[in-house]
Amino acid sequence: MKVAVIGGGSTYTPELVSGFLARLEQFPLSELWLMDIDAGRLDIVGGFAQRIVEDKGSPFKVVLSTDQRAAVRDASYVTTQLRVGQMEARRKDEYLGLRHGLIGQETTGVGGMAKALRTIPVILQIAEDMRQLAQPGALLANFTNPAGLVTQALVKYAPDVPAVGVCNVSITTKMMLLSRLEQASGEKIDPGRAELKTLGLNHLSWHRGLTLDGEDIWPQIIEGYIAALKAEEHPEWEPRMVEIMRMIPNYYLQYYYSTAKKLAEQEKWPPSRAEEVIEVEKDLLREYADPGLKEPPADLMKRGGAYYSTVATQLLNAHYNDLGETHIVNIPNNGAVKEWPADWVLEMPAKVDRQGIHPLPAEPLPPVCFGLLAQVKAFELLTVEAAVHGDHQAAYQALLAHPLGPPAANIQAVLEDMLETHKVHLPQFWKK
């Protein structure tokens, strides 16, 4: 079986390779193709990946390629972990927000929009290559941010290519909550016994339930969480808010619930997060280039993305082996939340088996959440149209719709700045 990784030069790749090695008995991978347009970076990361696999007896072949179509050809699974414009584009997204007095972040607000405009056409081309060349029914697992927005584009413009958007926030939250439970009980808990209930959009979701062996333990979890917030000098969330909502917000909601605080933090740049990651990646690539290194280094955790390999390989394994596991993913609603539009891509629990990825029925979020969610979904739908068609008016409306967007009087200036800043990666907006 062949798996293709588009963006194989990512510093996350060695962790992904380790995830496949850990599941060899269940997931019979024969070829892992790492594709990247940056040949120099691919040589370093891919060479390290090859050494990791060779050190384990070469149970599968690691192929390095700069040819996307060759990588996708005959693949059963394609994963995307790319960044159009690399980390420098992320830095530009952050400072685009800063210079306009807005949130500067890679997936939220104007930065997230800029990233989506660059990324969607590239991902749709991957889907087209899959349609022509991959195995029938091959699954596209998209880890590229903004994951939910990109998946929304795939659902509309590549509906015949099975696709799912994946993020590590939910599993990170689940592991955090289980760790607190273990500390309180003194008992080690197998994560497979627990299921987290999450609903919303990618990076705009609320965690509202946890079961252990099928038993609802959320009342215990949420009370412990509130108590911990009250005990902290500078809690992540206002305890009263969590008391009333009885839900734990995705940590990206800080940009909406604590906007002034986040804007104040930006004023301390440099370094921005992108600039921090640029330095981390320099160190990682230096380590990866060491011919004696055969295991992912501890410094990889500085990059972020905890449990990435777990999320990725568990999902593919559940699909291949028809396991019927529940995973939190980004997929079309399709009536699972019957009160909401069927074509909205939501981040929600879904059953994963060989037939596909099926959203599980869920109660809608309360109005206090839905108002924000609907506003951001409107932004997402408009951004998809802007990205696909190079539509300036849709892009303007997307900025107008976003709750973290600029005032109406500033929208045109921000949009022109965004398009000029990333002109080389946005040809659809510059056609004569």
C-alpha cells in the first residue's frame, strides 16, 4: 500500500514516520512517498526519515520526490501538511494583522484568510491529481491550516474525492483532561477508553462532554476544570464563563473572547510565533542533517503539534481496517446537527470505517456559541469563493463578515495590503 505525504519536507514528517512504524502490524504500508517543492529541505527531512525506517529494518520504502503527480499516482492515502510560501508567508500574515491593529495569526482573522487564499487552489489541484491518478476511493487527509476552511473548499469543488480535515487540538485537550483525571484518581487511563465530545468549526469549537467506557463523566471533569481555573492567578478562561457555559472553549477562542489581551501581546513582537518557529526549525533541520540521528529528537516538541502522528496514523488505520472508531474531524454536517445547514463543514465526532467517515448525530450548540460560529462560517464560505475565483468582492465581504476583521472604512486597504503582500502566491487575483 502506498501513502503520499504532500509537504513531506515538513519538520513534522519524522513524527509521522514513527507513527506508521508503530502500526505496521495493522497498517501494511509498503511505500511512503514524501513530496515537497523544496528539494533541499526534502533531502534533509527525507534523508532523516529514510534513516529512521532503515534503523527499524526497512519494513517499507521511503521515496523522496518533487513531482506531485508521481507521488499521488496509485496512492491509497494522501496526506497534506504543506505551507504555501513557507514560514516566511506565516510571518507576513502575522505582521499584516499587526500593522492594521488586528489579530495577526496563521489560522484566525486576516492571517487565516490570507493563508486560505494561498492554500485552497493548491489543495484543489492535489484533489484533481488524485482524481486522475490515485487508487479509486483514495482518501485525502488534510492537515494543512486552516483545516476546516480548506476542507469546506474540497467539499464544494472536489466533491468526488473523499476528504477529511484533521487537527490535533481535540486529542491534545482529551489527553490534558485524562492527565488531570489520572492525577486525581491515581489510575492510569488508556486513552482508547475515553471519547471527547466536541462541536464547532476548526479552531472555533467547544468541548462539552467526555465519556469513559461509555459512561458520561463530564460533570466531574467540568467541576474539576473550573476549580483549577479558580485556583490559578492568571487562568486561561474567566471561571464564571466556564461555569455558565459548562463547556471548555478551544484555546483559539482566546482571540475572540480576549481580543484586547491578544492584541497587547502582539505589541511585544518581535519575535512573533512564526519568527520563533523559524529558529526552532533551523535547529531541527541541523539535527535532522546529522547522519547519526535515527530517532526524532526531543526538540521536535518545541515545534508544537503534539500527538500529530497519533491523530494521522490512527485515522488512516481506522479507515483501512474498518474499525468503526470515533474521531473528531472536519467533515460536512450532512444532517448530523439537523438544525444547521447540511453543507457546512463542522469539527465534530465521526465514525471512521472502510466505507468512509460518517458524522455522528449531535445536539446544536447554544445560541451563545452559534452566533459566533455562524458569523465565522459565513466568512469561510465567502473566502472559499474568493480563493477559487479570485473574486475581490467576495474577499471584501469575507473581511466584512469576520468578527475579527477590520472596520468597514479600512477593509479595502487591508485587502489591498493582503493581496500585494502575497502577490506571488495569489495569481488568481491578479489576472488582467
